[in-house]
Amino acid sequence: MLLAVVILIWGVLIYKVISALGGEDSESIITSAPSTKKTIAKPQAPKPLILDYRDPFLGKTSFKKSRKNTKTNKTKTPPKSTPPAISYLGQMVDENSKQVVFFVKYNGITQAIGSKQKIQDVEILSGNAKQIRIRYQKKMYTIKRN
């Protein structure tokens, strides 16, 4: 009985091999090539990454909120000070004391002021024939001759 089962299995296998090799009589199936349409992908806007997920190993979030926005909103910029309405008219050297005197027009009044002297809140620091340097509200300005 076992011999009959083995012969039957070998017979089926040999039959399938011969029918596969000698299958010239069977009809062949002809398929047409599939049509290929070219599709152009439109570029998409990049999606932002969401990085505030929990770390699987440490158990805490790795994303720290930036506090830059809160600080920049609270900080106030100091108002910009503009130089005072001063016009430099020229200079003169006193021959006796060798001291330089600058002629300055401030608030519509022409005044003769020496170096390191003040007119109200304006201090004359230094100068030459072309320009003078003044200090007004702790800021330095250079005023050229008119």
C-alpha cells in the first residue's frame, strides 16, 4: 500500500514536469503593456516638526519652552534722545591765556564758551576750527561748523 502511494506521488510530479516543459499545444496568453502616464508631484509646504513628545527612556519631555518672547515683550526701549539745537559758529584763541573759546548758538542766543564748560545741560568737551564735541544727556555728539 505504501508502495502504491509513493508511485502515485511520483507519477503526478513527473506528469506536471512534462506538461510544463512540453506545453506548446496550449494557448499562450498575450497581455498588452500597461499604459504609463507621467504624473508630476506638486511640491508641498514643509510641515513643522512637533518635538514636545515624552522621552521614552527618561520619562520627561525634552522640549523646553523658550522664555524669549516674554522677556522681549516686557523690556522697554529707552526713548532716543536727539541732539539739542546747537549750531557751531567758530572758535577764537585768547592770546594771553592760550585758551580756546567756542562761539555757539543755543536756543537762539549766541554765546562764547570755553572747553569743559556747560550751557544749561550741554557740556562742551573739545573742538577745533571745523567741529566741536558736546555731551548731552550722557551721550556724545559731534556738531560741525555751519
